[in-house]
Amino acid sequence: MTERRWGVENLPYGVFSRQGEAPRVGVRYEDRVLDLSAFLHDEVFATGSLNAFMARGRHAWHDTRALIQTKLTDDLSLAEPHLIPLDQVTLHLPIEVADYVDFYASVDHATNMGKMFRPNAEALLPNWRHLPVGYHGRSGTVVVSGTPVTRPSGQLRAGVFGPCAKLDIEAELGFVVGVPSAMGAPAGAFEDHVFGVTLLNDWSARDIQGWEAQPLGPFLGKSFATSISPWVTPLEALPRVPGRSQDPAPLDYLRRQGDWGLDIELEVLLNGVVVARPPYRSMYWTPDQMLAHMTVNGAALRTGDLYGSGTISGPEPGQRGSLMELSWNGTEPIKLPDGSVRTFLEDGDTVTITATAGGIGLGEVSGTVR
Amino acid sequence: MTERRWGVENLPYGVFSRQGEAPRVGVRYEDRVLDLSAFLHDEVFATGSLNAFMARGRHAWHDTRALIQTKLTDDLSLAEPHLIPLDQVTLHLPIEVADYVDFYASVDHATNMGKMFRPNAEALLPNWRHLPVGYHGRSGTVVVSGTPVTRPSGQLRAGVFGPCAKLDIEAELGFVVGVPSAMGAPAGAFEDHVFGVTLLNDWSARDIQGWEAQPLGPFLGKSFATSISPWVTPLEALPRVPGRSQDPAPLDYLRRQGDWGLDIELEVLLNGVVVARPPYRSMYWTPDQMLAHMTVNGAALRTGDLYGSGTISGPEPGQRGSLMELSWNGTEPIKLPDGSVRTFLEDGDTVTITATAGGIGLGEVSGTVR
């Protein structure tokens, strides 16, 4: 069993409420939530999202984190009145999502998808190694872990309407923007804008997507729901490693800004059984490159912008972050311990994605199909 | 010269301010703005966007419009203290944009694009007549008419970075959602959700888009700016006509809800010269069909959602709503009266889209390239 620490080296931010009380900002410490508005006497934490705090910028993020660490370490008794057991709170969507963008940054995932959909051509399209391919998704249907997901209906092919028969998941990381940038110029450094990381499940209706997506990309095949974890882990808490080597060398504006190949191990559980362990460090495009790309045309950033990494798949079969890949488009069913098999999701199935980064926990994003 | 009336039969809503004052909601009446918060004593109009008013729903929209019409008609002198000349106000972005979706609903536009990009294949892709193709765009870069547009830079092809050389416009209508819908179920009737119509210019960098858009659709080629008119015309003010005939007959969920083939004539002006007159009634997919499609998978609507019709092009060459089509991808330059020619936009060019609907004005959306 993977170790997951929730001590002062972790301290992810979220939004919680106790029954009858308004949602407000806290950090998770061990199995409790520290009520920050009460503990730090700062109104920025008395709101129902992290946005106002995130807008303060990286120096405020650093100083606040350091202050909490010091206070918890020096004299825990002062914090005790403001530490609420997790089982007494409801966790909410932690951010007010502005724009939601999803990338396609795993070379193993893109290669697998290419092999399945274009068996007689190069697996990777010509642009893939030159830029991080991405698209805009629907921010109004980003929901917090635990929200049930209704199986979407739609056009599955010409003249055929019905419930999606190829309901899938995509195990991703989501990067949360705190500091905005002006329209008409590229954004600044990655760590000046990005506050932290969530787990993200980009639910996907493969049949709807397959029929609708030419020439303008995914639409209803993705827009029905995107789930994120309730905890946003600050960049400072994450273990950094160099990104995967890139060939050809990226253009100047895409040059890496540092070691942002985060060392995060994900686990995908289907009805409680681990079916994959995607490693984030295997990604081709790193999050600093994605941010630079997203804004190089002068597109402004806003507080609350969320961008997904795209499905995280490693080179090994057991590291694939979607059922599409794990079952090879349904041709190699996944065997579960109870003797049942799965290609895509059935009604009642629960998918949970968890992660650990250098031993610290990132929580989970979970959803049940109804 | 096209007649454009701004009397009680029109009354579009917008957000204005006088110098030193906070933005608030008004309606345009002739060449003045009626200050609604002062005139109607309703705090919903004292805010900087139409969203709160739009959320009240169609009965409130109807009653408010009828009340204003009655008051202006019965005794204009009571309104006089609250009518401010247009040249004394600044007009702002009228709505707080939630999600922005853009469709591709003109059969003539889609056919033209197909002929240019896939000359050896069917002009329309197989899905086009079965569903209104659409995608999500960036809501954070939707700006009001008059905002300058910075020419975007980006990857133009493999290994080549630079300023966009094929900067284009797309003349569209934008539909503004007032009443939200719940996640997990389709939305209700079109007129129960959609408040009104804006003019929309979907600025497009054709070279950036061409290189990036496989397989996930347009991204940086569109996300740098989308301009809308400051006035939102209520549905009630617009002349309705039957939509264009459709073959094959659409699936049940896409069946038309009434005559929503709005009779709106657009004009596209390049540096003051009319270069196209796109007719909205020539569109294949009507806005009620687009709304039904967008939500059939259970995607929720929010107040402030904005969806574009896609480029409006009629069957005649002079009715095309993009420079790409008007110059046939640069091979047939457009001649301007001063002797100059254009294929795509040059720095300093100003594009203005205006429209009239049964004689009433819809205002304009304008932008200058810098």
C-alpha cells in the first residue's frame, strides 16, 4: 500500500463546510481540516473558493504556507480549536473555474490513440512533437469529486441516438491558475501564475466524440462532466524532476523553464480495484510549456483558469490512464477480481483516481456512473 | 443606406457608464441610453452586467420590456431625466461570459471551407447534416466592440514561429443564455433559456489554426480575441422566419421548436467599405437546434453562456462572412475603392460588422488590428 502523508510538508488547500455553515477555505492537516479564516484572521479565507487567495500571487502563497507550517510545528495546541475532523465536513469545488483547457501531453497516450484510430498511418500526427496540442472544454460542468456522473446520451453515428455505449475516463492532473495575465501578450513564468495541482477525471463518451469531432474537435463527448479532487496541492509541496527528453528541440517560446516534470504517481481504481498506475513523470510536454503555449498568442489568463495535462499514460500496459487504452478499444477486456470484465463503464461503476507525490497524498477524485 | 430604427420596437440592453461612475444597465432608445436603475428603481440594473436581470427569466424579460415601452410611449417627459446621449457614455461588455461555444451552422460557409481545404473530397464532412458541429472557445477573451485586437503570434507550421499572416474575421450572431439548466438533463425550450442576440466577430488566425487543429480542433487560432457588440437585442424584438429546409430530417431531439430562422441582414465593413452582406436566414442549423444539441448530453447551462452561430455566409459570393471565403484563401484579392487590395487583414485595418432586423438596428461590433 502506497504511503500518503498529510503533514506540514503537504498542506493542500480546499473549500469545506460544516452542516448549516457557509463554505470557506481550509488546509488539510492529517485527518482534519484547518479552518484558515478563523486560524489566520484573514477574510480572504472566508469565501467559498480559493480564487481570492490565489489572486494574491506567489509571495503570498509562500508566506502563508510558511506561516501555517511554523504555527503547526511550534505549538499545535493553538491550532486545535480550528482543526475539524474530515468526517464532520463537506468538501466543495475548491475553485471558481474561469476557462478550462485540456491538453494531450502524453506521448504514450497519443501514440496509443493514433494506433487504434489510424492503424495504417503514423501514430503521431505531424504537429504533435512541435507543440502541446490542446482545446477548450466546458468550465460550467467541472464538478468536485463525489458528484455522480449521468451517462450522456447523444448521436452515436449517422441517424442513431442513444445512451453512450463507450463511457470512459481519463486520468489527468489539473493545473490551477492564480495570477492573471494581460490580453495581447504572453504570460510570465509558470510559477508566477500557477498556484497548484488537482487530480482530474476527464469523463469521455468515445462513441459521441468519434462521430462529432471532425473538424472542430471534441464537444459533447466531453462537456457533460469533468471531475476534480477537492484538494489543490501547492506547487511548493511537489517533488520536481526533469521533463522527458524532447526531439525536435522545442521552439524558443516552448523552452522549459526548469524541472517541471513532477514526480507524481497516480492510481486508477475501478470499483475499488487498481487497474492502472500512470506515472506523471513520463509526460512529454511539461506544465510550464503548456502555459507558455496557451498564452503565446496573447490569450489572457484569469484567476481560476484550469488546464488539464491530458490523459496520463506511461509506456507500460499497466500505466495507461483510460479504459480505451487498457481494453484496447474494447478488444481486450479488463478482468476484475470478482470474475467480471470491463471494456467501458457500466451503470453503477465507481472510478477513483488517487495520487502520491514523493510520499505526500494528493487525495482523490471519484465518481459513480448513474 | 439601410434603415436602422432604435425606437420602442427595438430597445436593446447594454451596460454603460458616464465618466467617474460605475457601469450599470441601460436600454438604447434612439440616440440615447435610458438609465434603468434610476428609471425603474430596480437594483438588478445597478450592476455591471446583464446577468442578474437575465437570470430572472422570460416572464420578467417580457414584463420589463412592456413596461419600458408603455412608459416611453405614454409620457416621454418622465423618462427625459434618465436618457443620456450616447456620446456621453462608455459602453462595456454587456454580459459576464460563462462558457463560450461556437458553432459552424452555415451550409454555404462549411461548403466553401471544405472546397478550399479538401478539394478532392466531398465539401461537407459526413456528420455535418446530422448535427450542428460546434466546439468550446475561450470565454476570458470575449471583449466588447472597440477593443483593439493584437495580431497573434504562434507556430505557423513545423519549426516556424511568427506573427499570423492570415488574420481573418468571422461575421456571426451570438446567442446569450439567461436561464440556467441542471446538469444531467437536456435544457428546456429555446425561448425559456435564451435572452437575446449580439453581433459577434470570431477573429481567426488561419495559419495558426491550420497547423494546430488536428485532432482536437481550433485553439490558439481563435482564443486571442472574440468581439461582441455592446447591445443585446431581446428575442422578442427580432423578426422570425422559418429555418432553411433540412435533408435528412433531423433526429427528434433536434426537431425545430418554431420559426427561429431570424431575418437579420449583416454588413461587413473593411475600413468603412462594405465587403459582404451575409443573410442570417440562409443558415442551415437554427439557434433552437443548437441549444438542444449543446445540452442533449446533460451539459448544464449557466447564466451568461454565449454561443455563436458560426460564420454566416449566404449562397452568393457577396454574402460571405469571412475574408478566407471572400478572397478564396488569398487567391482572389478583394479590391478596395482606394485602389488597394486585401486578402487577409493588415495592421491598422478596422473591421466593423453591423446588422438590421426588419428595420431595427443591432448596433455594431468593431475592432482595429494592431
